[in-house]
Amino acid sequence: MAIADFLSRRRRRDTVAHDLYVCAVQQARLPALYTGFGVADTVDGRFDLLVAHAFLLMRRLGSVEGPRAGDAKVLSQAVFDLMFADMDQNLREIGVSDMSVGKKVKQMAQAFYGRVAAYDGAFALADPALPEAVARNLYRGNPPDAAAASAFAAYLRRQASALAAQGDEALLAGRVDWAAEGEGA
């Protein structure tokens, strides 16, 4: 019975991780993010938007306290693993050679960790730290206009607030309530 329970919990965790990841992908693909904030609709732009939303989601999972904190940590890791398995698959689908996929996924993981460190540190500080991190990472140092990085930083803060207002149990069940598009973009 213990093995069956373990497998059942693992399947449940994988399902919830998938649901959370899909929520992050869907939010990162909202057209308003590209048109409203001037994010380039390129492979790099899409990756950076996904990283920003995955960061917010994982940051929120990291804030779960009490008896469910361990579950949230395991779930956050499962979302990360799923994200990079998806990156691997997407690279293969667009024709990256098998010999290059591992190297490219490693570069993407390093970029992810760099952005997470920049965004996490900037969230703790007052403006202009977050707009500066956004300008460097999302826009690669070249925002479309002076206000774009600040506007996207405000969007990130609104989304973080929306996630913080959501109950732990809903999140741990795979439900994400992002700020409404009108509020967030």
C-alpha cells in the first residue's frame, strides 16, 4: 500500500505542477504583454516572459509556511523541472540538433537563475531596482521606450500582489489567479 500511496502522491504532484506551469505559459503568452509593454515576440522575448511568470509563481510557492511548506518546495521544483523538460522538447521541435540541445538548455537554465537572482533582489528594494532589472533582462538593455521597463516592473508587482492574495491551498491545488488583464497589462 505504501508504494501505491507514493505513486498516487507523485502523480498528483505532477498534475498540479503541470497545471501551474500551463498557467504561467498562458499568462506569458498574453498578446497584451507584447503590444502593451513592447516585449519582442521572438523566441528570446517569449522565454523571458515565461521566466518572469515562472519566477513569480515559484517565489509565491516559496512563501508558503507551516506544514505545507515542504509540499510547496517540492512543487516548485517540479514546475522548474517541467519547464526545462518543455524547453528541451521545444528546442528539438524547432530543429536544434540533438548534440546542441543539452548545451542550449544549460544556457537557458543559467539565464533563468540569473534573472531570478536579479528579480528577487530587486523585489526587495525600492524602485528603480526592479525597472533596471527588467530593462537588463527582459529588454536586453534596450527597452522600446523610457517607460516600458517601469511599466513592466509595475505589472510584475501587481502580479506578485495577486499571487500573494491567493490562498496557499488553491495554489497547491494548481490554481493560479493572476491579476486581470486590464489590471495587469
